[in-house]
Amino acid sequence: MTEYSGIDEQEDELYEHYSFMAGKGQEPLRVDKFLMNFVENATRNKIQQAAKNGNIRVNGVVVKANYRVKAEDEVKVLFEHPPYEYLLTPENIPLNIVYEDDQLLVVNKEAGMVVHPGHGNYSGTLINALVYHFDHLPKNSNERPGLVHRIDKDTSGLLVVAKTEQAMTHLSKQFFEKTSEREYVALVWGNIEEDEGTIEGHIGRHPKNRLQMAVFEDGEQGKEAVTHYRVLERLGYVTLVSCRLETGRTHQIRVHMKHIGHPLFNDERYGGDKILKGTTFTKYKQFVENCFKVLPRQALHAKTLGFEHPLSGKFLRFDSEIPEDMDACIERWRNYSKHSSL
């Protein structure tokens, strides 16, 4: 499966342009369902509307939503929304800034905020807020103002933002050379036997579901990824862990923890939104469902961030509190584990 996206200059009003080559093992599948697996944040209604408007093509031919994709078909879809460079609209969104000087700032991002505009998320992002509050932010290699690194939409926690070209270069180098410090707190399913350990395994796009990442142990696919974990608290059917990143791959902690059999609690994309450990008692099921309601996202928080200041050379370290929704969920598990015979 290969993928690319870009702007089709032949279309006046159609901007988001995806093209996918179905793999050799692709079994016949409706094109609308096929695209649901590969276009992030695309609703079925949006895809079916594209089909109705004649904007889905297979091997260059316009097809309907019920066309069945076969092996090595080239599937192309266009949506009506401007490309990324037109999406940098300044928006007056409050930011929780925990540190700022002339070179950089550190932001504590709330869960639910997307870091940068992209397909399906065109406003309300951290970038929209940054370009409103700060002028002339330097752009990274992907043309994203100020961004040195990113965290997922439903992950809360600390991010450093560069305000000058010098800071962008210096900070980006630290992240590339693995000299920055990033520690996350996660609540995962199951009782992790070891008190600490290291997960290694290349991470790349899942071969069948492009919205997921996967671990490739042989190292022939994906990019090197290393996560060090340490158990903070055992809570019966779940475990609270600290995860320190040596690399920074997309969904790294979520993918690595699933790989060792301990998906993040309520991580919908990686199966953590189901009852994976515990009893069959109705009261237990109700308890877990209530926990899902208290924490309607994956249980992951970017708690600690450390790096060398680009001018002074001083190592700065920042720590943030676990947010209320995640803390409330953890507290419920504490009480449950104390008052039940696990």
C-alpha cells in the first residue's frame, strides 16, 4: 500500500487529494469502506458525498460508493477544502503557557486540541492559536510555525515551541539526537509483570489500516523506536506507568504498549476502549464504563519535558500535573482495587 497527498491543480475547488494503491493482498471491498480505513477523520457521509459528486476515481475512472476495490487498484479521492497553507488562520484561543522567553515557550496542551491543521481538523488547533498570539514564528521542515515536536490530539501535556530560527534549529537537533527528555504517564490494561523494561521495535504504518501504526520487529520496515517504561502503581486490572521516550515516532507509546499486550486505557484506535482485563460481573462492567465516561480519551499525559536552552545552554526541565479527567479515572481504579478481591 502506497500513499501520497497533494494539491490537484486541475481542479478549481477540490483541494484535498489522496491517492492510494491497493496492496496485492487486497480482498474486494467497497470503495467507501476502503477509504474510511485510510483517510484520517473522514466520515462515511463525506466519502459518500465525494462519490456522489464524481470525486472518487479508481484507475482514472469515476466510480460510485459501492465499487469494490481490488488488488493493485489506484484509488483517488478529492475533497472540498483548501490546502494546508491556507489553513493558518489566526484564532484567539487561550494558551496555557508555563514558560516563555525571547527564544521559546512551553505550552501545557489540553486533551482534545489538535496540534496543527490537517485533514478533518481545520480550526481550533494549537498552530491557529500560536499564529494569533505570536508574530513571525519560524517554520519547521514541514512549514509548521514554531513546532519542534507534537503530541496526539487526545494526549494532554507539555510542548516546546520555538520563537526564533536559532531556537528551532537548536531544539530540533536535540530531539533528533535524543538529548531531550520526555516522560509520559499512562494508564494501561493489565498487570505488567516487570517493574521496568524497554520496548524496542521499528514503528511504521499498519499495512492494512493506515490510521494505525504497527511494530515491525525485524527492522526492515518503519523507523527505529525505543520506549523505556517503569511501573508507578499496580491497580489490579490496570497499571499506572511512566514512559520515557528515546525516540519520538507517531503514536509510539500507544503502539509499543499494545505490542507488549498492555494497550492504553480507553485508547479507541488501538483497542483499549474495550474491557480487556477483569471479571464478567455486571457491576465490574458498569464500573469500567463509568471510567470510560470520566476519561473519554486514551489515558496518556506528557508530564515532563526537558531540553537545553538554545542560548544559555542551561538544561531546563518542566513538570505538569496529571489533568483532572485522568486523575479522576486513576483514583476510581485505586478505590476499586482496594475494596475488591481481585
